[in-house]
Amino acid sequence: MPDCFGLCAVLLALLVLTVAGCVFYSGLFAEIVVQTCSPAIKKLTFAYKFKEGAYRDSGELFNEARRVGLGLPCLGVFYSHPKKISAPLCRYAVGCILSEGENKVDEELLQHCKASGFNVFSFPQVTHVIATSFPHRALFSTFFRERRVYPQLEHYIKVCRRGVTERFPPPFETPSPNTSETALIRTALNL
């Protein structure tokens, strides 16, 4: 009987160590550095499909893009903020990168993508981007990325944003002449 408890304890310890190793490998403790920098890629052309729905369903399009793109790197553009827009109304585009920089697009691959229902778009060259990286090594990496990277990006954008807030009265409303409020109030953001 004591051997059974010892064996169970060893197996439980091995299970805990295995799960801890997987979680660690997936990026739980990976350093997240968010920065504004020049983009590594100057210009980008990619074949994509646009879809509305929950972001968790984007995996199907990533798999299709990998098949059609014959192993080319994939790209996802997620337009909606999932905490502000309900999942069925979230919008995203997923596709494969056809060319980077000044490289020309392979015409045969371009025709293959179009025949498979993909659209083609070229991102123009930009001078600065907000960039970060996070390892995608295992299934848990996606879970940790959502909970660790996106909040850091949002915080960075909020802290670094400088601009002007403009407030207008609602349409068809005439400002009261008795108040000192004007139709346009400009306030510089000092975050």
C-alpha cells in the first residue's frame, strides 16, 4: 500500500512539472517590450479573406491561408476591439504574405490565391510602428498573448498618445448664448 501512495505522489509531481514546463515554454514569463520604431518590413502585399465573427474562429482562415499560400508567412488584421464589440460583429482579415519590401509578387501564386477567393492588398510603406513580440510556441501561447500582450499595447498607446480632443454639440443643437461654453473645446491630452 505505501508503494501505491509513493507512485501516485511521483506521478502527480511529474504531471505538475510537465504542466508547469508547458506553461513556462508557452510564454507565461516571456518579457514583453512595447516600443515605437521603424518597421522591419517597408512594404507588404498579402492575399486575404475578410470575415465577421468571433476572433477565436480565425484559425480556420489561417489554415486555409497556409494551404493556399503554400507555406508562406500568414498575417491577421483584427479591426474591432473585442471588449467593446460583441463577438459576432468583430471584423478581421486573414491571409498570407505574398511579398515584402521591393520583392515582386509571384504571378502564378497570385492567380492561385485569387482563384481560391482571396483578395489582394498592398500595405503602403510607413515610417513608424508600435511593435512588440511574443513567442508562439504552443497552444497556451495564444491564451497568454491575449491576456498579457494586448493590455500592454493598449496601455502603451494610451500613455504615448498626444493629440487634441474636440467636442462638438449634438447635431441640430444651437449652443445657448447665455453660457460660456463654445461649440468647440480643444484640450491637449497630457497623459
